[in-house]
Amino acid sequence: MLRYIAQRLVQAAVIVAIVATITFALIHLAPGDPFSAVMDNPDVSETVRQTMRAQYGFDRPLPEQFVRYVSSLAHGQLGWSFSHERPVREVLGSALPNTLLLMGVALLGSFAFGILIALIQVSRRGSVTDHVLSALSLFFFSMPDFWLAILAFLTFTYWLPIFPSGGAVDPVMHEYLGLGGRIVDRLRHLALPALTLILLASAVVARYQRAALLDVLPADYIRTARLKGLTEPEILRRHALRNALLPIITLVGLSFPALLTGTFFVEKIFAWPGMGYAVVLAIGTRDYPLVVGGVIIGSILVTLGSLLSDVLYALADPRLRR
Amino acid sequence: MTAPLLSIRDLHTSFYTESGVARAVDGVSFDIGAGETLGIVGESGCGKSVTALSILRLIQPPGRIETGSVIEFEGKNLVTLDDADIRDIRGNRISMIFQEPMSALNPVFMVGDQVAEVARVHAGMGRRDAWERAVEMLELTGMPDAEARARQYPHQLSGGMRQRVLIAMALMMKPALVIADEPTTALDVTIQAQILDLLLDLQKKIGTSILMITHDLGVIAETASRVIVMYAGEVVEQAEVDELFAKPHHPYTEGLMHSMPHIGHDQERLNVIPGTVPAPTEWPTGCRFRERCPYSWDLCEREHPPLYQIGSGHISRCHLAIEPERRNNPHPPLVVEAGAAAA
Amino acid sequence: MPWQTQDFAASAPTPVRESPLALAVRRILRKPSSRVAFFVLGVIVLVGLLAPLLAPYNPSAQPDIVRLKDLPPSLAHPFGTDQYSRDVLSRVIYGARLSLMIGVLATIVSLTLGVAYGAIAGYAGGILDAVMMRVLDAFLSIPRLLLLIGALVAWPRLSIGALVVFLGLTGWFGLSRIVRGQVLALKHAEFVTAAQALGASRRRILWRHLLPNIVSPIVVAATLGVAHVIVLEAGLSYLGIGVQPPLASWGNIINDGADQPAALWWMSLFPGLFMVLTVMTLNILGEALRDAYERR
């Protein structure tokens, strides 16, 4: 088992290295000089320019630039964000926990909800409920994330103002609230972005889980369970689900890219101060180092997510445990 | 004669498919006595497995047990019982063992838990008690190192061991009847003998009846005291085992006996029953074996034969019972043999 | 089913050979949901094709910025007008045309790349294959939107053609895996050795046997791929780096209304509805195709 984790970590490192190469290529294939905004800006301090030169090595031959780039990445140097006038690492570092919080809540919520929906659908297979739920999951599955976020925003902050319109905390009141009040404030701000993501992602989970359950139900061991005198709900929950959850674990890793993308849009629309929000703003200001930094961290997140899901799968399937 | 343990009367089980209604079991009746081993023999498609599944009401749509079928057990008709009651019987008073031990066990649970589950469902036992009883049962099936094995997963056990697990599962509640559907077909020959011995041994210890379903006459010879031969959804012959082997009456039974190869007997070609089983969506009129039978005549086409009494405890669905002299004039079968072997 | 014998095959009539594509299409059209989806998609495609004939106004025309701007839906302007007094319905219709066109073209690029990459990797085998697969994994680990953002921010003011190319360059990963799998399976198939013994060249065999086996994943990937690209392009346009105004795409109409989403709600609602409808129908058809092929 430990050997497996070690193997996967090495693979993950290789992948991140290739991603670094890809971003390097992106930076240098672009027309013009994406860094002129920094380098030619008189307001930027000399130390910053030196760091940038060291990191990117502008006048050096290409292979040397590449080596510098990779080694500075390895040291956690992600460049200078001129729109924030701080290192990219700092900007993204303070934004990342908010993104992780949102993604984490969305991940847990969507899987729990999606599995529940799938169980309901399978236990009432062929009924009106089943068909309605299938249609709804197809509907939300097909919906562009940013559009649902806009609709949710309009509905629940303008027309039925239940939730605050943005941010992670109330900009005015938060400091003056007691601990309980602060928690509630945070929850109120988290609710709508999280629920939007959960709604989108659970459609995917529900569809996969339903298919997985239907795949498992004709199996011989389900017939054995029936022979033992178990009720249909017991068979579904105890025997079928346990086996049908295995492919869903793989889905955890697979859903990271889509979840991250969705989070980006949701953060923009709800002004949730996470990495996505920072990157979207950086698009507007053409703050290229920040964008590239976001790409790299995003891909690290996805790689870790896939690693996590592979490890979970190995733990969950007794056939792989030896 | 004491009252039979299980009495099946006029069982009809059909499957409603796109290509028509398949009458897989078409009017089957027989009894099983307490403590006896009844064998059902027949080739694939004759309806023996469907009969077994019907007893425990495990027929799923598009299949259906037709109204009018009666399966009487311990004073109740299993066909009309409500769901909760039939669940009480499954695994408890009547249990079943299948052919494929690997796929019959859930791959993600320990085998001990799977055996123990029976006791938790029917006897309301707690986890620990049920586990202990499960280990005891596994020991009874001759599983070496039962305590350790119980903690293992199905993929870690051999075929023979998995079958022992299923047998332990089936016998946990000391049922009155165990239905064994091809229990040894998927196993190595050497293990087959062990499993069969185990079944008979446990039968003596616990006193259960066994319904042994198989296509293998050898297994029948070893285990059954009475035998039913099924063909095309019907019972075509029933007799005590010695009588059946010594004096088979129905031409199909005869054909089965003759097609068994014998060690020490030189044969250039295996004997084969020519033709194939008709499709269950279109059972032929008259005798269903007619076209493959070497003795058939026009009566066989006109009239569907009833079960004739041949001897004591011996019945046969064949008109030869009333015109036995036709057995002396065999003719080539009516089906054209395309060179392909039957069954 | 326990009662079915192998003998049924002998008595059943031999089926007539039909191309897998025709068979799949026939199977799909049997399901009512697919028929509806096909019809609706057909209508949307027609709307796009006939945009110049159907749009009531010129989508870029700004007739009266003072009096006709920001009008809610009315009989004259069923989808309202935007802040430049452009008619939103016309823009949505032209948006259908543009978004569908981008979707199809980008998907063609992706399919070509995916088949080529997968075939080369599978055929070559060995180290080249391993390296190609690792690179593929790396691309897969970057969410497509992020990759596009990274590329597009560096290339400001892109033409539609360039946008199509970028979209296509980022969508071939999944298909190449599938194609590679098929090539690998074929390489080791016994009939390849047999055919070689009869004198056929390896390349010829692979080509003749590869194509029929990858038609189905390609068709499925194409259908679902177009759906993805439509959503992606809309997202990019919404962020300002996709289709630039005055050209209309569903995404940038929403972007135009993004500053006042409540006041200009019609600019968010209608393009989105069309998007959902198009993507839903494509998903229904793509999955029906996938099921139809798998049931073989």
C-alpha cells in the first residue's frame, strides 16, 4: 500500500513537471512580452525586477530560461503580480484556503446528495419519480455553471433576498459580531455559492451512481442476498451500494477539473475571495504571472485530487488491498 | 405415507418476452418427503432451474408464476404468500445453493460476515453471536482453519472453499429443505466428490431434505434416492434411482443413459440424442420429444401424453406405456441431423 | 436467463449485416426522448443556418442608443435590447449560428488530433507511447478552462479562427486514449498475425480494422464534444476572452448584461436557455449513441 502511494506521488511529480513545461511554453510562445507591464513599469521596485529576471532570465538562451523557471517553481516562486503589487504566491496563498473551503463543501455535499438521489431513483425504478429525477439531473448536468450561478444570484439575492450578495463575510458587521454570529455570517455567505456548486455536481454524481447501481443489481451475489431473506431496501443499501460506491470513488478524482472550473465562475459571480476570483480579475488586468500561477496551482490541485481518489479506491476495494 | 414436506402441484412459470411467451415450467407436479434427497435431471432449458427459483419466489419480471400454481410447504402455499412471509422462509426454512460460488459471494465483505448475516436476519442475533455461529458452521463444512478463513474475502478462497461457505450459509438456520442447483458443476472433479459427500453428511446430521438439480447423471446416481427427469418444461419420468438406471422408460431418459460414456467401454463415437430442444415459446403439439424420438408414431403427434403409471413409484410421460411393443421397431428420428451434436 | 439454451442460435435466422452506424441511428430513433432531442436540435441548427433570414434586425445595428437601449422584452423586441440598443433576439439567433459553428469546427480539430495522437502512440508502443501518455496525463490535469485562459490571456484580440484552433487543441485528450486502446487491442489480436501470414502488411491491416472500431467512439465523442465546446466558448466569452463584441455569441450577450444582472435580466436568461436546450439535446443524443453502440 505504501509502495503504491509512493509510486503515485512520483507520477504526480512527473505530471506537475510536465505542466510546468507547458506553462513555460505558453509564456514564451505568446506574442509580445507579457512581462513588459512589470518590467517597464517605473513604479515597480528594482528588487522585484531583479527577482523576475532571475526567475525568468529574459535575455538568456531558452534552455537556461527553462531551467531557471523550473527551479524557481520548485522553490515556490510564482512570480510577481503587478495588479496586486505582491508576489503571486502571496496573493494566491491567501486566496487558496477560501477556494478549498468552497470546493470541499461542494465535494462532500454533492456526493452525499447525488448518492441519495441515485438510491431513491433505483429503489423506485421506472416510476414517475425516477423519470422526473433523471430529467432534472440531465437538466442540471447540461447547464453551464456560470449561468446557474447567475440565476441563483438573481433569485436569492435580488428577487427573494435570503442570502447576502457576495463576499465571504459581511464587510461592515463581521468584526463586531460574537463568535456565534461570525460563524453564522460565514455560513450565510458560503451557502449560496456552495449550494450552486452542489446542485451542478450532484447531477453528475447521481447519474453515475444510478448507472453503477443498475450495473450491480443483476449480480449473483445480489441474488444470494435475496435468498437469505433480506428485504429489497436492505439489499440495496447493504449489498448493492457498497459495490456500486467503488466506481464513484474514481469519480471523486475525475470531478476535480469540473469542480474547479465551476468554482472559478461561482467565485466571480458571488465575489467569493478565492483563487478563481483572483484569476478572473487578473484576466481583466492582463496580470499574466497571476494567471499562470493559477494554472499551475489548479493543476496541482487536480493531480492531488486524482491521487486522493486512487488511494481511497485501493483502500476501499478488498481485492486490491494485498 | 407421511405427508410430504413440499408439494408442488401444477406449477406454471412463464416469461413474457418480446419474442413471445416462454412457458419455461409448464405444469410440473411432484413431492419431496422429509429427509429425502430428490434429484431433478435434464439438460439446459428443460425448466429445472426455473422450478427451483419458483419455489422461493425468485422469479423476476418478465417472468411470472401463473395463478393456479400451488407450492405447499408447512401448511402454506408459497405462491400466494405475502412478501414478508416468503422472506421469512428464504434462508431460514428453505435455502438454496448455486453453481457459481465466486459470483454468488459479495466481493467486498468478509465471508464470515456473509454467513453470519443469515443468523442476524432470521434469528435476530447480535454481531458477535452470529459470527461465532458462522464459524461453527464453517467448521462443520470441513473448512480448515475456519476462524481465520472467516476473516478472508471471497477472492482469497479457492472454488471448493467458496462452495463450503455457501453451504454453511444455506445450513445456518437448519432449514427443512436445501435446493442445490448444479452445486458441483463449476468445480474440479476431485473437489466435486468432496462437496457431494459433505452435503450428504450434513443432511444426515441436520436431517434436511435436498432437492438436487443437475444435468450430470453421475451426481444423481451418487446422491439421490428418487429422481425426476424433466424435458421441455415438464416432468417426463419419475422413479426411484435404482429403478431409473436399471429400467428407464421414457425414450429421453433412455437417450440420456446411453449418451453417458463408460470407462473401459470402447466407443468410436459418442452416442447423441439427435436434434435440439424446441423453443419454450413454441412447445410442439402432442409429445414434445416426438421429433427426436426413435419410437414415435401418429398418436404421439395427436395426443399430448399424460403421466402413465409404469410401476410402483415409477411414472412416465410416454405413450409406449400403452403400446410397449413399438419399442421393438425403432425408426430414424424425424429431425434432420445437421451433423451438430444435441444437448 | 437460466432456461435459455445455446440451441436457440441454431434455430434463429441469421441477421442481415448492417453498418454499425446505421444500426445505432436506427436504435436511437426508436426512443421517444431521442426523437424529440433530434427534432429540437434540428430546429436550433436550422435557426443558426437561416439566421440572416430569421433575425428581425441586424444584430450589430445600434439604431438609437438613447431611446432604444435597455428595453425589456416587448412585441417589437421579444428578447429586449441591450445597452447599445441592439436587438437581443437577433443577437441570440446569430449567436446560435456562431456558437454552433465554433462548436463543430473546434470538435473537428479535436477529433483529428485525438485520433492521430492515439493512433501514433498505440502503434509506436514502447517509450514513445509511455512519454506520450504522460504528456497526455499532464494535459488532462489542467482543467480545460484554465488551460484556455492561460493561452488566451497571452494572445489578446484573437480571431474566431484562432479561437476555434485553441478550443480544438484542448479537447482531444479523452478520445486519443480510446483510440490508443483500440490500436493496442488490435496489435495483439490473433487475426492480425493470421492476416500477416496471408501476406497483408501490418499497416494495411490496422487501417482496415481500426476504422470500424473507432467510428463509434468518434461519433459519441463528437456529439458530446460539441456540447462541451459550446459551454466552454460561452464561459470564455462571458469572461471576456472568447468571442469579442460586436459579434454575438451566447456567452458574450450574458457578459454584456453582467453589470446589471437584475435590471437587464433578459440578457442573462434567454441566451442561457438556448444554451441549456442545445446542450441537453446533444447530451441526450450522445448518450443514446453510446448506449446503442455498447449494447452490441
